[in-house]
Amino acid sequence: QRQQYWQLMEHGSSSLTSERVSLLESIGFLKQSASVNKSTWTKRLEELKEYKEQHGHTNVPRHYTANPKLGRWVDTQRTSHRLLQLGKSSPLTQERSDMLNDIGFEWSPSENTIKGNTKSNKA
């Protein structure tokens, strides 16, 4: 339900009917989802800022042993950005993309970094 709702909010289309959206909103289901999703994304952004401060770049390896969730999150942001570039549906909003750009996020890092072949992976 949440994924369908986000698709509706971001892209204006979803299999959720307006009646179903009203019912879910009336019980607070969607509001709770929005705050959890936002807080998780914001937390990962803060972790990425810390990583950049420590390592001098935002190229977190996919399999970053010190923080596996951050590595997966960074990979997800890049995948979502590629979908946007192709004109496809993506959970990445322009606001979030701008926030990542503001910290110097690298959308297409080198293959060695993506695969985790860096000294930073051991940190």
C-alpha cells in the first residue's frame, strides 16, 4: 500500500483508488509511513556526510563492511537516479537529488569503487 501511495504522490499514477487512499489516510497509515521513510532517508544522508568527511568522497562501496546499510542506500540512490534519467518511475525526488548534489554526491563513480575495491571498504 505504501509503495503504491508513494508512486501516486510522486508520479500521479498508481493502482490505489482515491477511496483506498482516503481510508488509509483516515487511520494515519500513510502519514506514519511518510515520517518513517523520511527519517530513514535523512539518517542515511547524515551517515553519507560523515563518510565524506572521513574519506573525502561519497563513493561508498556497495558492500561497505563498516556500514552495510549505507553502502546499499548509496547504490539505491544511484539506481533511482538512473531511472529518472531514463524517464522511468523512481522513488528519488528532485528535492532529494538536489540534497545529494549539494554534498557533492557522485552519481557515476569508478567501477573499482562501486565494487568495493577500495581501502575505505576496510574501514
